[in-house]
Amino acid sequence: MLSRTADNLFWIGRYVERAEMMARLLAVGGRIALLPGVHGYRNEWESLLQASGTAAGFPRKYGEPVQRNIESYLFFDRDNPSSVVSCLEAARENARIVRTALTTQVWDAINGAFQELRQLERTPRSELELARLTDWTMRQSALFRGAIDATQLRNDGYDFLNLGFHLERADNTARLMDVKYFVLLPKADYVGTGLDLYQWQTLLRAISAHRAFHWAYGGEITAAKVAHFLILNRSCPRSLIASVAGAAHHLDHVARAYGATTRAQDLVRAMLGELAELRVEDVFEEGMHEFLTRFIGAVGILSARIHDAYLSGEAR
Amino acid sequence: MRHSRNPAFRTPTPRRILDAGGRNRRDIGARVQDYFNEMFDGGAVRAPYAGLETWVREMPAELRQMKQAEAEALFRRIGITFAVYGEGGDPDRLIPFDMFPRVFTAGEWRRLERGIKQRARALNAFLVDVYGRGEIVRAGRIPAALVYQNEAYETAVAGFVPPRGVYSHIVGIDLVRTGRDEFFVLEDNCRTPSGVSYMLENREIMMRMFPEIFRENRIEPVEGYPELLRRTLASVAPEKCQGEPTVVILTPGHYNSAYYEHSFLADMMGVELVEGPDLFCEGGFVWMRTTRGPQKVDVIYRRIDDAFLDPLCFRPDSMLGVPGLMDCYRSGGVTIASAPGAGVADDKAVYTYVPEMIRFYLGEEPILQNVPTWQCAKPDELAHVLDNLADLVVKEVHGSGGYGMLVGPRATKDQIAAFAEKLREAPEHYIAQPTLSLSTCPTFVEEGIAPRHVDLRPYCLVGERIELVPGGLTRVALTEGSLVVNSSQGGGVKDTWVLAE
């Protein structure tokens, strides 16, 4: 497979997953905004901007972080490279470039989303409830993933597409947890309060894991349980360990098909090994924020190694 | 007797079809009588269109609109769009698709096929000759200056004979019809004629929307084209290539207006679609960068112009090409299709001499006629052209896409005066032809069905064998009375049928 094609596929996966993450963040924000504020004003929206990793561009264009502006910025704004519109357009453009590497159904899913997006942009904002936007985005990415799962040939292209999904997901879950732990609730006094509980619930809802959590753990929601669920529980599809295991699976598949391993496989195995040995207490000991920062850094390095080994065209 | 009806459910009757023709006749005066209508001969329906007459008569207006919308949605979903150069705007514009097919009988096609293959053979013989001994020039059958001082003449490949002596592997020959048995060649496209994806997709969409007319009419399939193209390209692999040749399509990239076509063809042929930076030269061969390391490439079907192929040989600022490609090519490491330099055979001044080429190389008489052409480079012909601008079509020798041309009968006095000025300044850049009475084919328009002018581009494949799939791209000028069919000028496309015997 052409390195450029593999690169396009990898980024399609990342962009679609990122669009979904943005929608989930908006959904979290929408729910948190329904809670009585504790900071004098609703700075939860501010923290969402932080979590999205795109906070820098916001004040210049919009000033105050009020809901409507944040919606514009995270959903519609083309100046924000991570907005839902930007991500889906980038995914569709990448898909158009590698049209031949995708099945008709997969192309339909992403191209259909792109066409519907144009309709949404023409719809008056007053008619667009936040929930409609976020539900729409999640439905589109579900359609897209479903089409991939049902129709794509299980070749190396499939692996690169999925590597994009898994790396982005690992990164996103880590960021979501970080926003909860580091930004939303900066003061230790709040830990264990009703507010703390509500925020954890909201976070679980954002990753569509609210009920799954109860099935898996039951009883009270505690920080330790949620941390275990989102970091160390392989049965949670968005946990860090599940995402890294997914990446490892697809990298192994590529290595077997090509008959050679690279530094990317070395790193993903090391990451998986660490997570497999890890206990929740270790995370709290290191500090949640510190742990997550380190993890996000490792995902970045893994992405760079995949690029060097397969996507750059420098492979020999 | 007329029944009153809900206007939304009005059915077009054959009377209406004829009315549409009649109205047109009044509108553009007596000249319309000169136009050959491919469906109607006087009031009678010509045999090849007999199967369509009932189809269109029985199609209710609202079904037609629904189908038209369905076709558009299909095109959009598949991703066939067309960007018009220099226009900005929506890069996802669709080429208008007209659902009324254009039909040829088996007999008509047989003659066209022989004529097209003859022409493709002669054009390739000419190219091998002018990059070799230049017999045709020595024999005085074509002026030396026209060949050797031609902008498209590539000195970089002089003396080189590509595999199997083929320069132009895909020859697109633009034809117009002016009467029952009258066909003229408008121009030859020896470089990289585009539009074949429309030929294939138009058929797919018609078959999907109207399966019944395909059951009732026996229509030759065109779907074999991509496989034929792949075989043609594989058959011209360089001698150094051992085993199954690796064929790729080289595209300028996804911003190119024809990108859809490049990607569609690559998909249908099962070959890689590459951009310049995906390739590199090493050890006299061309390689593509893959996730498993370099893979050798044997045949490049390029969809970029000569000038951009190799920055070391042609334009040094080209980012689209592959440095060193021409060295690999000339040393037999890779085949480039069409071969660099093929353009010298298809410029509009050389075009005049194609009948000569057919006689010179093949010893045959041309089966397809050329349109009489005045070469503005010749002073006496220029004088004639200037005197008769209002009746002529004037084209740039190197132009394409319907740009920079003057259609005399449809131009204003001021436009003609301005064009005359341009002509006097650089006469060698222009040729002139009489305004042809392009045939018309019934076409769906706002008010029902009306005749619109059409042309035809079949795609002839030249490799080990010369092949032509029974069909081509019919372009239609959707504006009433317009003779310009180019998609860049608002033309549309139709499915083209060749009936089986």
C-alpha cells in the first residue's frame, strides 16, 4: 500500500474520532451547564475549551466563553482545526483522496455526513438544539465505523484506519479525564461532594458509559472506580488500556503481514505492559494529572513512530 | 379530444416532442432545417430511437423529475464532481447529466470504429516517424516548421522509440455528425483525453434507474473499458520488466478537476493512484513509496502534462513530477503513457494533415473526414478568415476546453472586432473552421423535450492491439441553439448507446 494512502487512512480514523470527541465534550458542557454554578459564573465551558486542546484560538475571536459561542467554535468554526465541521471535512477530503481504498458503503457514510453537514450549516441556529448537533455527530461516526466493520477488507489499510481510531481515542479519553480531574475540580475540598459525583456521572455519560459503569461496578460512583473503569478496565471500549490494546493488535497485524517489526511495535507493547501492571493506587500516587500528561505524551510518540515506520514513505 | 388533467400529472405526448422541435425551428429560423435530428426524420422516428419513443412517451413528468433528482443524488453520492478551472465557487459541482440516451446502430458504429482505429494507427505512425527519420517531412507532405518548431515537439525524446512504437495509448477523437452518413473529426486528443469515467458512470446510472429499457433494447456494454485499458498499458511495459508489470496512474492530486476520474479509473483497473512525491528514481528504475518499502513501477499512465513530468528535464519548478523520470524512461526502465511528446500530433494545425498521414503511412483513404480548416498562419487563408469571421469558428492551435475560441455566428460585432485584433497579432496561434451544423439529439429540458446539439468522444486504446469499446462520451450543449458542448462552458453529458445487431 502506498505510504500516502496509509497516511490518509490513518488520519481519516483520527479525524472522525476527534469529531466525535468534540461532540461528546459539547454534550458534557450542555449537561454541566444545567447544574447550579459554584464559581460565581459558569467557567465549566472554559474548562471544556481547555479539554478540547483548542482554547488558545477562542478568546481572540469570541471573547466570553458563553454556551452559544462555544457551540459555534467547537462545532461550526472552520478557523478551529478541531471543530466538528473541520474534522469531518478533513476526514471526507482524506477519504476522497483515497476513495479507491474504501468500500462504497464507507465512502457513502463519510460523504453522506459531509453533505448533511452542509445542510446543517444552512439551518438557522435557533432551530439547532445542542443535543441535535451532538447526537447527529455521534450517529455519523457510528455509521462510519459500522460501515468499516461490515465491509472493509481486513488488509493493512484496515489496520491503519483503526490505528487512527485507537490512538485518537486513547488521547481523547485521557483528555476528558484530565478536564474532570484537573480543571473542573481544582480544589481538593470538593472531592466526594455532590458536585464531584455529578461531574463523574456527566463524564461517564459523555462517553456513553454511564450504564455500563453500573453494570461493571455497581454501588456508589467513586473516583477510584471511575479511574479504574476509564484507565484499566479492558471491557470499557474507551478505556486507555482498551485503546492501547487495540492499537497493539493492529500494529501486530501489520508486523505479521509485513514480516518485520518496528519501533512502533516496541513502544506500544511497552505501553500496554505498563497499563497491564498498573493499579489505581499507582495512578493516584503519581497524581492523575501527571499520569495523564505522561500518557498523552506517549501516545504522541507512538503516533510519530507509526508515521516514521509506515506513513512517511521513507521505509526501506 | 382533450381531457382536463391535473397539471402535475400531465404526460408528455409524442405530439409535444414534435412541438418542441417545431418551436425550435421557428426560433432560430430556417437554418435549423440544416441540423440533422438524430431521432426524427421529418415526422418519423428513426429506427435506432424506436425503443426510446414509447419509453419517453409513457414517462410521466413527475417520474422524470424524480429520476432526474435521483440521478443527481447518485452522482453526488458516488462523488463524481467537476471543478471548472479558474471559476472558484463550489468544487463539488456536478456535470449536468441528461437522461435521454444518444443512440447509434451497429452499422453506423462499425464505420465509425474503422475510421477511429485507422486514425489512431496513423497518428501513432506519425509520432514514431517525426521523432525518428521524419520521412513524412522529407517527402514534403507536411511542413517541417509545423512539426519541428511546434511547441509540443519534445526534443528530449527525439530518436527514442517507445515500447511497441506507441506514443499515444489512449486516443480520444472528437466527432460531430452533420447528416445521416456524415461524420467529421473535430479534433484528436493524443495526450490524456478525459471524460471516460462519465462514459462508464452514465451507463451505470442509466442501468440502475431504467433497467427496463436495457431489457427492451439490446445495448452493447462498455464496462470492459477499464480492464482493456489495464491490458493495453501492461502490453507496453518496458523490455526490462520481468513478470507481471506494475501499472500506476499518476495524478496531479486531489485538487485537480479530473481527480475523480483518476481515482475512479485506478479503482476499476485495480492499480495504484500515485502523485509525484510518491515516486522516486533509483538505479534506472522508478519506485513507489509503500508502507513495506519501495516497489518498482513499470508503466505510468500519467494524467499530468509533459512540462510537469520531470523537473530535471522540463519545468524545474514542477512539484507534480518525479526528478529523473525522463532518464529512466529513455533508458527503458519505465513506460510513460501517453509518451512525452505525443502532443505534437494533436495540435489543431497538425490536425489538417491527418488525412495526409493516413494516406502516407497506411496507404488508405481516410474513412472519417476532417472539417475544412483554414490555417491563419498562411497569409491568404488569414485574409479569408478575417473577411468571414462572422460565419466561422476560430480556435487556438493549442487551446482546449472551449476556451479562447470565437463562434462567429453567435458573437457580437464588438467581440468579432476584438478577436480580429488578436488574430492579426498572432495569426499562427489560430485556425478557423466553418460553423458546422452539429446534429441534435432529444434532450430533457425545463418544458419537456427539445433538440440540443451533441458531439461524441470515443476512446481508442492502442497497445499490442487497437481496441475500441462500443460507446463514448456524448456531450450536449444544454443551452438552446448553443454549439459549444464543453463541460467547462456549461455543457452536459448523455449515455451513448451502440445497439447490438
